[in-house]
Amino acid sequence: MIKTDIVIIGAGPTGLFTVFEAGLLKLKCHLIDALAQPGGQCSEIYPKKPIYDIPAYPEILAGTLVDNLMEQIKPFEPGFTLGERAETLDKQEDGSYIVTTNKGTQHHAPVVVIAGGLGSFEPRKPMIPNIGLFESKGVEYMVKDPEQFRDKKVVISGGGDSALDWAIFLADVASEVSLVHRRNEFRGALDSVEKARELAKLGKIQLFTKAEVKEIHGKEDLHAVVIKYNDEDKESTYVETDFFIPLFGLSPKLGPLGNWGLEIEKNAIKVNNAKDYQTNLPGVFAIGDVNTYPGKLKLILSGFHEAAVMCQYAYQIINPDKRFVMKYTTVGGVQGFDGSKKEAKKEVVQSIN
């Protein structure tokens, strides 16, 4: 049982910034995310996509924003349960909650914060009839541990940043990497496209364009895929492989959250925005793109604001007998749980005799 002050469901930018705001109040956080790494969509779908509406950053890459947030919250030593989806929410007699994941990991806290963006992300699967038979037997929808593919043959499908980035990375890990895309043009960052083409010329990546994986074969485990070209005059290619990784993006869904008794409106969670962003369940808050209220703007900066306000009220639930007086970080500094402290230099006052 993992015990903490606040369980945060969703490790995207809003969930990560919540750790900082809670840390200023001396509250510990533990984050749960179905993805294998923190950052949500910013890490999984468009790490190299520029974002233009983050205050003080005229332009910042999504992946860099996540890196900065991780550095910012480092002093507050958050815990992470990654690659697991929050499955059930059970209220205890004392008003606290136990959140259990699909893999049985239990988290106990007086406050639960849902910061799951647009919900839990499920992979978009290609229309291959028997693909379900080979899931976790050679078919993987995300790369959790690159070492899993060490000295193995790997086929990757997709034309975005994730497909390009993993094809490039695994070129130095796997014994053979094939990248399949239905078009000639890729949607990823230009430097990644150029790097992939360079590796293809060097023979480190086998590139199949204007083509799709249409069949997968094997007995118990995956053995091969069949790649068919859009040009009907070209013959299909049979490629032996240990792994097939289709990377076609993620589909957001509320998933199990929809069964928790929360008030839902248009696939989003209704909250009290006039006060604290609390849901209809006491002690359960929803912030970021997953919530809805009159005038809601689905922006990262809105999620940051909601996190700051929510933490003030979470403090009152966790410490009902204490009164917290907010101090600006320019005055009080930032005291980390790891013993570190950041504070402005004090002015030296001298008297004139």
C-alpha cells in the first residue's frame, strides 16, 4: 500500500505542476499514469512540437516543458506508478480513498486529484484481424523498456514523432529495424526525418513507404508480418520479426473514471470552479483538460492555475486544524523535502554613523 497526502491521477504537465504547488504546502504526492513515462501527450505524442502559450516562454518544445517540470518538482521527491491505469476508487470510513490500478497497486490518501488530461490514453490499433492474439506476444503498442528489443528484429509502423524517434533509437539496440509508413512524407520533426533517411542509407533502418502492415503471422508468438504496398503492381513483402510496434497515436477516453460516481458532462468531469475544482465526491478534485465548468479553457496554463487553487483547499482537508498563510516564493523561497532550499539573497542593511 502506497500512502501519501495526495494521489494524482495523470502525470501530464498539470499533474506534474500540482506536485510543485503541493510541495510548497509541505504535502507529498504520488502520481499514477497509464503511460510508461511522465509527460502525458507532451511526451508520448508530440515531444518535439513547439508550444507558444506558456508564460515567459515565447516558444518551448513539449518535451522540454516536461523536462523543466520534472526538474522543478525534483526537490519534492514525488512517487510514480507508471504503465498502470487507475482502475477503482474506494472511499474509506475516515473519508480517505484507496485508488487501485489495473495491476493491483494500491494507493491510499485523504485527497485524490484527477489530472488525466482528456482521460486515460488507449493505443489506436491497426485493422488487422488477429492482432489481439499476439498482444504481449510480439505486438507492443508502446516502448516501456528499450532493452526488451536488444538484438531482436523489430518492425515499427507509423509516420509521426514516436515512430521516427523509436526507429532511430532502436537502430542501435535491435539487430534489425524496419519502419513502415503509408505515405512518403512523415509528420515528425524535420531532423528526425533526415536522421531516419540517413540511417536507411547506412542500412541500419529498412524503410518501407507507401506501404502498410496488413497481416501478422506466428504460432504462439509473433513470427512475421506481411507488408503490402499502395501500388498494386508491387508485390507484398514478407518480413520475419520478433516484434511489431504500431505507433498510430493514442485515443483519449475517460475509461474506468466514468464508473466512479463522478458527475460527467460531455465526457468531462464537472467541478466547482467558483471555489476549489472539487468534484461531487468530497476530497476528489479534477483539474486540467479532464474537467469542465462554465468558461472552461482547455489550455496548459489553465491547468496550472487550477492546480495552485486546488492545493490550497486540499491542504485544509489534510490539515483541518492548521491554518496556512500563503507566502510568495520570492519571500519564503522553496524548501525541498530533500533538504535543498532556494531563496532570494537577503539585502544587507547598513547604518550610517
